[in-house]
Amino acid sequence: MMGEKILADYDREADVLCINFTYPPEAVEHNEDERGLIRNCNEREGVVGITVISASGFAESSDRG
């Protein structure tokens, strides 16, 4: 079951955004796509978090459509 809180942490120096849907984070598998989105999955519920690499650039490209 998904948690009731979403925890987000942005590391400005590394430009990485981590969003966790469970606490404590319990990912056992990580799947990265070509845009730098990493889906963090557990064994039971699927996606339990998302990590965005180069988050500031990802936000800018999303604004352009």
C-alpha cells in the first residue's frame, strides 16, 4: 500500500531530485530511461519513488512541451 506522504529532496549541487512514495525508501530495482528519469521499484507495489537526474534541465524541457 502506498504511503500517505510524499517525501521530496533536491540536491542543488548534484542537480538531482528524489521523490519517495514510501518511508523508509525500499527500492530494490532501478530503471532509468533516456531522459534521466529513474523509477525506483520494490518487489510488491511497483514504483515507490522517482529520481530525476539533471532536474533543472528536465523542468526546462518540460516547459517547452
